[in-house]
Amino acid sequence: MQIQLTAEAVSKVQSFMEEHGATEKTGLRVAVLPGGCSGFQYGLNIEDTPEEDDEVLSLSEGIRIFVDPFSAQYLEGVQIDYVTTMMGQGFTFNNPAAAGGCGCGSSFTV
């Protein structure tokens, strides 16, 4: 499985991890959850350890990513960015598997 974080996303995740008091076992959970206006929505969370059935990815920047089996089928090749615009700031997802999305950018269809 491959998930890419842009330099801006890496910087923000590292900052969140420092605030969380991260250890070498800490990671970023990237999840796909039912819901949102398009059917699925993305979830991000800092977690202390992976679950037993998680796929664990280690990025060269020292960030570990935890992905559960359900989410993995929807996240192959996704790129996560952190953007700041006049409307606000936050993580965005460029997902090649998504067939559509909504205006808020946090939900998608497959």
C-alpha cells in the first residue's frame, strides 16, 4: 500500500505528534468512514500504537501510518496535503480511487 504526504502535511503531522507526546510507536491513523455527503469520509487521528490487524507504513520522514483493513481498500495511492486558504485550513485528500466528491473535500464516492 502506498500513501503520500506532501511536505506541508508532513510538517503539520509532525507538529501534532510533538503536541501529543509521540513515541517511536506513535502513528497517524488514516481511515475511511461511512458517512459524509458523498458516502464516505476521511478520518485522521494520532494514536499511540497500531491495532493488531492494521497495515503499518513507515515514511522516510519518520512518520508511521496506521490503516485498518476496511480503509486500505479505498486509500491506495492517496495523497494527503495540508492547505491554507481564505476559507480556512486543513488536510485535503487527492484520491485516485474516488469517483466523485463534495464541495467540502472531506467526503467521496467510489
